[in-house]
Amino acid sequence: MLPVPKFACATLLMVALLLVSFYNVDVFAFNYSSASSVAHKKQSHADAVVEEVESLLKWKSTLVNQSGSLLHSWKTSSTGSVISPCSLDFYDNKLFGSIPPQIGNLSKLTHLDLSMNKLSGHIPPEIGSLTSLHVLDIHQNHISGSVPNSICNLSNLDTLYFDQNILSGTIPQEIGTLRSLTNLDFSNNSLTGPIPTSVSNLSNLFGLYLHENQLSGSIPQEIGSLRSITKIVLARNKITGSVPISLCNSTNLTHLLLFQNHLSGTIPRDIGKLRNLNVLQLSRNNLSGPIPTSVCNLSNMFLLFAYENQLSGSIPQEIGRLKSLTDFVLYYNNLVGPIPNSICNLRKLNRLILVGNQLSGTIPQELGRLRSLLDLRLYANNLVDTIPTSLCNSTNGMVSNLECLDLSDNKLTGPILTQLGDCSNLFFLNLSTNSFNESIPSQIGTLSSLSLLLDLSQNELTGKIPSDLGNLNKLESLNLSHNKLSGSIPLSFEEMVSLTTVDISYNELSGPIPNMKAFKDAPFDALKNNKGLCGDHSGGLTPFLAILFGFRKRLGRNGKQLDQTKAKDTRKNLFSIWNFDGKLVFEDIIEATEDFDTKYCIRTGGYGTVYKAELPTSQVVAVKKLHSSDEDSEIFDLKSFESEVHALTEIRHRNIRGEA
């Protein structure tokens, strides 16, 4: 059932504007000298009310909803008596249609809520005649066109919500005449032009929401005169210029969100005066200069975002005074110097993201005291030394909460901490592009929540891959490339059923690759430059010319044996599928595979080993070297080889080319 519209007035009204009683002028204290004067007034007022009712009924005829039984109680009573509404609440009724000009006749209306419907068309200028309005809410519709200047006549208005429509044009310059306004929301539209300077006259304003438009120009310098304001949200526009210094006078501010604009200059030095500030969001601008030390006075602040700017200098040492801080995000700036040790005092911190700066020194040793930390990302800096042992010390209780750890692209050294295995909630772990050495701790295999990524690539890790990694059955992406790992890939990897992406290239691994989709479908570049990997692999060889090559070194180099073989079998040359000299092709293959080095091995089967070779002609070919244990089996091998060649010439496939 659809929500029922509500209608309220100073006198009791039935739900849905049931017009049932005569307008009783006795409720007013009229004091006229003659009965005729009273009668005249009564008739005039009744005429006005009738006009309002007719306007409502006409509007009803334009509205449509999915039930087809909209506002069935909207009618005059059988006695013809009427009463004027003061409040219309139509929110969330799935209404279609437009707002009619006749709405301007509802002179007694104080509350109009048409929000969360599917109304379209423009806002009629006649809406400016509703001078008794206190609340005008049309948010979340499909209303287009401009904001009519006539709304500036609504001097009693305290709440104006036009957000989440498709309004265009500019904000009326006279908006500042609405001195009673406490909340102004034009967000999520397509408004252009500057923020009117007259906004600074709205001395009773608590909330100013203009985000997600296409507003340009600068923030009015006078905006600091809004001493009552608590929330200013101007994000995701095209605003230029600097952050006004006068904003530091709006000491009741709790939320200041200016992100994703084109602001430049510095963060005001006196921003620390905003002692009530909870959220400061300045990200994705062109702000430069240092982070003011006064920001450390904002003891009530729990979100500090200033990422993707050009901030320089160091992080203030006093940052540890922000005891309420839960999110500290400054990535992609030009910050230098160490991470202050005082940051370890931020016991409520959930996210610490300082990625892509030029921070140096060591990771603070007491970082493990941050028991609420969920997300620690320090990658792409110049941090040195080892990972602090306190970071994953199970005795401090922090490790059970850490979910994302990214220390990649630094200059960290030493072994990977075995204590990382205690971080049981980790779903993302990236330690790549450092200088970690020794072996991969088997304890990494106990990270049962690890799902998005395990990246240990581009380090100096040695030894075997621990079989315990096979326990990571939720892991989707694994990168162990560019290390010095040796031995074979553990068979337990076949238990990693969620794995979709793998890279083990540039190691010293040998033996078969696991019989699983992630390895079979991996590109050749993800497996190359190892000592002797082989197995069933389908990636990296398309398109290619399929070649079967029965080979024994002594057969290729001993002409006498070759002549004897030819005498027994006078069939066509085995290399004629190339239409050129087989000996030349043979030499090219030897050179391309470096005499069948195992690093070119892509698969081993029961009768031979397949190698990848890139010939001087730029052809990429698969070469099968047949196994042969004794001389008696040589003729058998050649016959088997010719049978395979014949079979290939009969196959029609985009990756196999038979040439005779």
C-alpha cells in the first residue's frame, strides 16, 4: 500500500485533505464595527479558500501514480464546505507529473514536502507567492530548469531542499534575503556559476550543501561571517581560489568538506581555531605548503583527509594530540621527514594512509599500540630498516583487527616477520619492491582471511616456497616474482581454489606447475625466467606454428645414423612442413631455446617435453622434444612423431598451421 499523504493545520484535519467543515470565522478575534463588514470579510475569505481548493483539485488531475487511486479523498464535501490546508506532505508516493502554477494560490501553506517522487518539469515561479512557507522540500525528483528568482520572496523559509534533481543555471543572487534560512541544500544538480556573495547574509544558517554541481569562481571571502553554521559542504565542483581565511571565524563548524575542486594556496594557518571541527576534507585540490601546526588543536576531529594535493614539509610532531582521530589520510603529496612517533598515541585510529610521499626514516616502533588500526598503507615512500616487531605482536591485541597492510615500494630490509601470521584478519598483504631477504615464513599460510592479494615480489627472498601457502584457499592474487626462490612449486597449491592470478616469474623454480586454472591460464610472462618449470600451460603461445620435433642430440649430429634411418624410411623429410631446409630450422630452434634450456620448458608429457621458441622470423613456435631411452626405440619414436605430424595437418584450428 502506498503511504497516505498527511495534511495538518492549526485545527484538526483528517488525513488526505478531507474537506468536510465550514470555515468558522469565530475562531478568529474579529472586532468590526458593523455586521456587514464582518460578512464581507467572511465572504472574501471563503472565496480565497475555494480558490485554493480548486487549485488543489486541478493539481490532483495532473498527478499520476502506479496505483491509479491517488488521493481519492480529495473532493469537496456534499455541503460544499471547505477548509484551507497549512501542510502538504507527499513524500515518497511515487508521484508523476509536474508542479502546477496554481500552487501559488495556497497562501496559507507553511509546509510543502514533495520529496522522493518522480515529479518532472520546472519549478513554477508562482511558488514565490507562498510567503507563509517555512519548509520547501522537493529533493530526489526529476525536476529540471533553473531555480526561480521568486523563491527569494519566501522570507519565512527556514528549510530549502532542492537536492538530487537535474536543476541547471545559477543560484539566485538574492538568496541572501532569506534571513530565516537554517538549511540550504542545492546539492547533486547541474548548477553553474559562482556561489553568490549574499550567502554570507544568511546569519541563521546551520547547513550549506552545494556539493556535486558545476559551480565555479571562488568561495566568498565573507563566508566567515556565518557564525552559526556547522556544516559547509562544497565538494565536487569547479571552485578555484584559496580557502578563505575568514572561515576560521566560523567556530561552530563541525564539518568542512571542500574536496575535489581546484582550490590552491595554503591551508589557513589559524584553522586550529575551529575547535568543534569533526571532519576536515580538503582532498583532490592543488593546495600547497605545510600542514599548519595549529591543526593539532582540533581535538574533536575524527576525520582528516588531505590526499592528492601538493602539500610539503613534514607531518607535525604534535599530531598525536588528535586523540579522537579515526582516519588520517594524506596520500600522494610531497611530504618529507619521518613519521612522527606521536602518531602511536592515536589509539582510536582505524586508517593510516600516507602513500606516495617522500617520507623517510623508520616505521615507528610503537605502532603496535594502535589497537584499533584496520588499514595501514605506507607504500611508495623512502622508509628504511625492518618492520617493527610490535606491529604484529599478539600480546597487544592489535593484530586481530588489522585487515590491510601495504608497505611496498620502500627500502625495508631484513626477514619478513613470522608474527605476521598472527594477523588473522588480514585480507590484503603487499610487501613487494623492498629488500626483504631470507625465506618466506610458513606462518603466512595461517592467514586464513587473506583474499585479495599476497604480493612478495621484487625482494631478495630465497629458499623454497612453503607448502603452507596452499592453505590460503580464499586468495585470489599471488605474486612471488623477481626473487631468488628455488625448488618446486608445492603440490598444496592445487588447494588454492580461489586463485585467479599468479606470477612466479624471475626465480629459480623448477618442476611441474600445479594442475589448476590459475597456472594453466597464466600468461607466459608470469612463468618465464625460471630454471626448469614445465607442465600443462595454455597461455602465452597464441598464435603459434605447432611443430613436433623428434630429437636426439646424437641423431642430429651423426650423419651416419641419419643416413641409416633414411634408408629404412624413405618417406618425406620430417621438416618439410616449413617448406624450407630442415637443418636451418633445427639450428634456429637450438639457438632460440639455448640448446633446450629448461627455462623455455612449458609442458612435459609422457612421450616428450614441449618448449617455447621464438625464431628469427618472429614466429613463436611450440617444439616437442620426444623422449627416447635406447637406440631400438628410435625408429618407433620417429614413426610416432610422423603420426603426430599427420594428425596435426588434419586439424583445423586457429593456433595450428599445417604446411606441406
